[in-house]
Amino acid sequence: MLKTIFESFGFAGSLLLSLLIFLFLILWLSGMAGITQPKDGGKVRYKPWMVWLAVLFPLYPIAWIINQIWNHFSIMKTNKK
């Protein structure tokens, strides 16, 4: 499989594709961990449909984690003033 990818995309393309797949996996795992993380005091932060959606559609946790990063960035930006 790696040989086929290398022959199809060349060195730079296969390296970029591998990095994108790795980044996708890391963002998916961190999104899943963030969605299922309880709040302080043990109260549930998520709803069961969010977990099912995250498992069945891997783009949902990635969009969720990017949204959370953006929200935290905007909060830090406004508190900086």
C-alpha cells in the first residue's frame, strides 16, 4: 500500500498525504475525548446523540474541536485588552 501511494504521488505527495492522515487521526481522537469529557463535579457535558454522531461521522469531532479552539482563542483575545 505504501509503495502504491509513493508511486502515485511521489515523495512529497506521499509525505503530505501521510501527514494529513495523521493530523486527521489526532484531531478525531482529541475531538472524541473533548466531547465525552465530563465537566467539573462529574456532570455529563455531552448528550448521547453527540457521541453517536462523532463515532459515525468522523468529521463532527474535528469540526467540534476546531470550533472549541476558535472559541477559546476569541475569549483569550478579548481578555487580553
